[in-house]
Amino acid sequence: MESDKKSIRCTWCGSDSLYVKYHDEEWGKPIYDDQTLFEFLILESAQAGLSWITILRKRENYRKAFAGFDAQKVASFSELDVERLLQDEGIIRNRLKIISSIKNAKLFLDIQKEYGSFSEFIWGYLPDKKPIINNFSDHKSMPARTEISDRISSDMKKRGFKFFGTTICYAFMQATGMINDHIEGCIAR
């Protein structure tokens, strides 16, 4: 019976090999690297209104289109870059999301200047800057937002960030390991 418990995996990833790999190797693992945090900021914002698997399947295209997720380079994108990205079939071609990614890159750099790193800023919302580990038995019990995601989202909105409401913020927190929502008994917990 013990071996059965160890083979449990969060049900949201289903059997899609890309989703399973993401679940097993990334989701819920703490990330402190600013470039990777910026990557998830771009990807989670692009995901607004879409499924996460859609974004995962386009992730490498996003990496190419958004200069390897280099915030400095993305912040310097021009209107010509916006038009280029609108023609890129490998990403979500939504003008507002593209423009907000560029604006968010500039704001990301502002936070780095203010706090020394984006990581310092974002992890500063958590007690002792440590991940919150939840104990849900299934994903139906998980919230779509929390008081902490409300605070982060509100602060970021005040700073001018777009496509980063509290639900997207909570998903960002899960993706970057600020919150570990792997269900009890999950092999990736």
C-alpha cells in the first residue's frame, strides 16, 4: 500500500507529458532567480483567460519572442517589436497583453532598483520569506486567491502592472513555489 501513496500525482496535470514534466519538475518549487521570476510574470500574464497548458506549449516561442526573458531587453521593445510580436503565431497575439508585458518589464526593473532584486520584493510578502506549504487533499479545496495574493496584486497594480490580478498572482505564487499546493501524498510534494 505504501508504494501506491508514493505514486499519487496532482490530478490537474492529467497525462499530457509536458504538463506532467512541468508538474514534477517545476510547479511549487521555490524560485528566487529574477530572470525566472520575470519569465513566469510574462507567462502568467499571457495566460489570463486561457489554460496553462496553452501557455506551456508556447513557452519556447515566448522565450524566443521575448529575448530569452531578459527584462532589460523586453523593457526596451519598441512599437516595431509590438508589431513583430503581433505577427508571431508562436505566442498569444493579443495587443494588450504584449504591450503590458513591455510595460511590466519596465516596472519589474524599477522594483529591482528599489529592492535590489524582484525576488527580494516578491518573497518579502511571505512570513520569513519562506514558502507557504498547504495541505489540501484535492485541488477542489484550493483557493483561487488569498489575502497575500490580494496584497501583492494590489501593490503591483498601484505600481502600474497589468494582467496581474489576484487570481493570476496566486497562480504565479504556485508556479514559483511561493506556495506549495501539491496535494497530500503527491510525488512532487
